[in-house]
Amino acid sequence: PNVAVVAKYASWMDGTVVNVGDDNIITQFIEKKDFDYNNINEYYKTVNIYKFSKEFINNQYIPFLLAYIKAYGENEYYETVLKAISHLSRSHIKAHILENEKWYEIDDGQDYDIATALFLEGEEKLRHMQIKYGGYWRYDGLLDYCYLVNPFFPSNKMIEKMKNEYNILLRQYPSGLNTQNLNAGRMFEIDADKLLVGNGAAEIINILNKVVKGKLGVCIPTFNEYIRCFPNCQIVKLNTSFNDYSYNIDTIMEHIDKVDNMVIINPDNPSGSFICYDDIIRIIEKCENQNKLIIFDESFIDFAEKELRYTLINDDIMNKYQNLIVIKSISKSYGVPGLRLGIMACGNKEINKIIRQNMAIWNINSLAEYFLQIIPLYKDDYIKACDKIVAEREYMTTELRKAGYKVYDSQANFIMVKINKNSAKMAIDLLEKHNILIKDLYKKDTFNKPQYIRLAIRNRKDNERIIQILRREVNL
């Protein structure tokens, strides 16, 4: 028979698609200009591999091709001829549907880069994926346990509301920074003059070197931006591995005496270790009394258990502690990393002035602005989503401990796991065999042996899948 190789349509595909009827007979070729997103579940993408009989070529394809060239010229896709032929009752082209075979259509440099990742093997494949820092929707079926987001928020209702406004938001300039700060002030119930909205928390962290000088105390291991972004500071590291990767308040208090500024990420990344409210106030007050800046990153704090949850983004706290800078990634906690949103809260007008002077007037887009505008309507949904993270974290922790893994206590949307195998090899195996990307912590500060991984908390279906895989791994 005459055969066209096709694959079920996925979001990364582009170009001609087909409809497939009974007995896998192709009933229609659909050009890019006729593509209807309402029908994507019915589409199969052509893989550009065909097998035609001599009779089909001579009696149908070539006559139609010559007629088409005569009528429309030469600069057309060959599928347009197949489109016309497919409507003839005597012309059957059967679809050979790919299942799990690897393939990628290469039209440009971006396609080549993705195809390279698809066909690489071993350490090269893992490294190629790691240096992407995101954009994993391009890799069909990849399950990302590396990057940290909230899988339970935004709610479907909120997404539908944003979709409804997409066209006008796409075509309109966003407001300037003043309006963004007002939106964020309403969101966090704090005076807008104490807030700055960034293009992700990373934008603000990068600018903090304008106000942070001298010795900077950092608990390690940590989010590397708090080291990379302060090249002019002397980084004075406090190694938490000596306390089994948990915060020790007395040790932190002693460390403050050795530095000019202190960074605290709470819960910690990558361990998930947590400092309660009373203890963090003790730390802040010591820094205040010694006239030292403290940067408090609470990007993951909303995922703490209900009785432990708190925030320092508060007018009274900001007014009282002029040495305090609070950073919060909205991308991570609210599940919208594609919008690139983060905030800085500070009661010190001079610090806010310096940071603002180094920010663009239009630093976030209209979609991100609209998210800030409507988020108060969905506050209850957000709290419920954070509670779901707590439940899934407890489930994953319990099940992996039953399987024999050491899982560190965490109050974040991730867990750190010690394994009895080479973590780099496990990361490679999970990617190659199961299309799962995890965070291998080897070579990160203090992890001198390849035995530690970090896993994001996802929904129950995904979590059950990785638990099942890791159960098998522990017995191999």
C-alpha cells in the first residue's frame, strides 16, 4: 500500500497534519494555513517519510503534480498535491502511526538544538538539558522534577480569565513600575512604597549588589544566585552540612558577628530546612542591633505546614526593621514561571530608591501585570493549592522512606533525598529511560559525594510514577 509516516500531534510540531479514518486511511491533508486548534486532538503530524507504489507515482501523483505546477507555479509544498489526491475515492494513503520512536523535524537552528538533545546519550544528554534552564515544553513528554513550581495553581478559573483577555493584553503596553507596585501592594496587603516588582526575583537579586557591600554571610549549600550576583562581596560561607543540612540558629547568630550582611533562604534550598518565626525575628534583631543588612528570601515559605506558615511582607515589620530586605519569587510559589514575577519588600526608603534607579520602567509584560491585578480574587484557591503541596510532600516523603531512602525534612515544594547509588548516574538513567529530569546535587557546594538529589513536588499521578521508579532503583 501507499504509506505516510505520521505521529500524534504534539505542541512542538509545526507544518502539515492529517486526519486518519478507518483502517488508518488518511482522509485529509491539512496545510498550516488551515490548521484549527479546536481540532488538535484529531490531528496527526506528517513525518515527511512516504512509500508510494510505482503505479501511484505514475498514474496519480506525477499527473496531479504537473497540473498543479502549471496552475500555481513551483513554490508550493508537495503535500498540497497529496491533499488533492486524498479526496479521490480510489486513492488510498495509509498512515503508519509512530508510537514511542524518536524523531524530530529540523527546519532551523532551534530545531537542530532540540533534535540534538533528543538523540544525545549519557552525560552529554543530561548536560545539554541542564544548561537550558527551562523551556522544557519543547521536549515532548519530559517530566520535570528539577525546576520548582506550584502544580496546583493557578486554578482553572483564573487561567480561563487570563485566556479571555489574552488578545488585548498581547497587543497593549504594560503599565510602568508604579502601577505594578500598587498591584503587588494590594496582593500582599502592604504599602506599595515598600515594594518593587521584578522580572522574576532574579532581576532584583542581581541589582542588590548596588546596596550590599563588604562581607556577605551565606548558608551553603544554597541558591547560587546569592553567590554569583555579588562578585564584589567577600562571601563568608556557613556550611550546614555539619548539621546534616539543617539550620542551626545559634550557629547563624555567631556567624552574623563575622559579616556585614546576611542571607537567609527560608525554607532553605535545596534541603527544605525551616526557621520558625520567633527565631527569624531573633536573627533580624541581631542584624538590626549591629547595623547589618539581612536579606530574607521567603520564596518557598507558603508551602510550609499551616501552623508554621508566615510572611515578613508586613507593614509593621518593614517599619520596625529598616535593615530587612525580603525577596519573594511569585514564579515559584504561584506556579507562573513563564510570567517572570518576583518582588522585593523593604521599609528603607534609601535602599528602595537605589534598587529602583537600576530597574526599567517597563520590566514586566502585560500578562504578568494582569496576573497581579486579578490575583486577590483567587486568594482562597492559592491557599488550597499550597495545602495540596503539603499533602503531596508528606506522601512522597513517607513512601520514599518506606522504600529505604533518607529523605530530609522539608517545608518547601521539594525534598532532598540521599541515595545509595551514584546520583549522576541516576539522573542520566531517569532521563534516558523514563524521560524524567531531576536535580543532581553533586558538585554543588558541600556535596562532595554523588549521593544527593532534589525532587520537586508534583501532582499525585506524577509523584506515584517517580516513587514507583525509585522503588525499583533501590533494589537494583
